[in-house]
Amino acid sequence: MDDFQSQRQLICDIGRRMYDRHFCAANEGNISIRLNDELVLCTPTLHCKGYMKPSDLCIVDMEGTQLHGERKRTSEVLLHLRIYRERPDVDSVVHCHPPHVTAFAIVGEPIPMSVLPEPEVFLGEVPTAPYVLPGTQEFADSIVPFVSKSSVIVLSNHGVVSYDLGLEKTYWLTEILDSYCRILINSRALGDLRRFTPNEAAELLDLRVRWGFSDPRSEMDLAAEDVGNHAVFRSTWQAAGLNQKAFKVKQL
């Protein structure tokens, strides 16, 4: 019971941090924790994430049926449940609309690689899923091509979803990505990006793997010059309407 209470409080604490950082305005955003193989604790709909109380949270089964909670569960819990079904190793999901990441999502700009060490190590290559009407099963299914190859996905014309083991770590992924996107946007006023050399990019991928992060690039037979050039998700760009305009990189 103490663990359940701490999980409920943690969701409220993360919701407050999201709201304070302007990652979710008004009643936007949603958070969940997998309690066991059958139950998920999630945030309610139409309620500000910055002012949630533990008693506001809901419990649903893996089909999305609400089993407990005075408030109605978030309509986007279907997205969370699809991630849990695809990733048994994941126990938490955060979805919100961080302004700098979302700027990339609404102009169709892929997230650049080989610029800063932290995103390379903690995020790897970040995919962008095509736009689908939020709250639908089709929306939940839209992340399937990406969910096993990354722990954070940009949602076209919408926002971002992150997922991992431990809610604090899951939230960090979103915070790291938005900070990175803010730096990228600021850099546009100063000049062109200085990118890592192929060997430097390969070194960071090696560090990422040694620190225990899975990365599909480590299983691909890549030349060093291809490691930092969107080798995993470039083939998905057309479906998502992505086009390198502000931050161009070397073509494969």
C-alpha cells in the first residue's frame, strides 16, 4: 500500500513539474504507471496536471476500461496501453506538449543528430510519427513502428511521448529533448551547427551502449560516417512529412 501511495504522489509531482515548465497548458498532457500485468494508474481527463491530487488519479485495465477513480481517465490512455503491450520492459509513460519539441513537430523538421553529447547518449536518434487524430486507437497504433527502437517519439503536429523504466527517468527524456530543441532553435540566430565528426559520433554511440542503453544502430552494420546521419528512421520521414529545412545534415 505504501508503494501504491508513493506512485500516486510521484505522478502528481511529475505533473506539477510538467506544468511549471510549460510542457502542458490548461488540462493538457497525461502520465501513467504500470502497476502490474493487468492494471495501470493514470491521470484523469480535463484536469490540470499542475494541481492534481493522488485522489484524482484513475486505474484502468489493459483494455482501457476504468476500474477505479472518481474522475474519468484520460482519453489518450490507449496510447499508453499500446506502449505497455509493445514494451514489457517499460513501466511508465509521459505525454505532453513541450514548446520547443512541438515546434519541430509542427514544421516537420527531424531532430538533428551529432550536435550535443547528452542527447546522443541519453536519447539516441529520435523518430517522428505521422499525425493521427489524438485519443483514437489509430493514434495509439501510429507509434508501433518506432516504439521498440526508441524511448521517446515526436508526434507530428502534436507533441512528444516518452516511456521507460521508472517515471522519473521517463520524464527526464522529455526534459532532455525539449532542452536540446531549445538550444537548437537559439543556435539559428548565431550560425550553422558544428557537428561531431563520424568518429566522435561513433564514440558517443559506444558510450550509450556501454551505459546500458539499447540502440538499434549498434545492431546495424554501419560505417562510422553513417552513425550520426539518421540511419534508423530516415526511411520513415516521408510518411511523417519530414523535410530537413532549418538543420540540414549529410545525406546517406
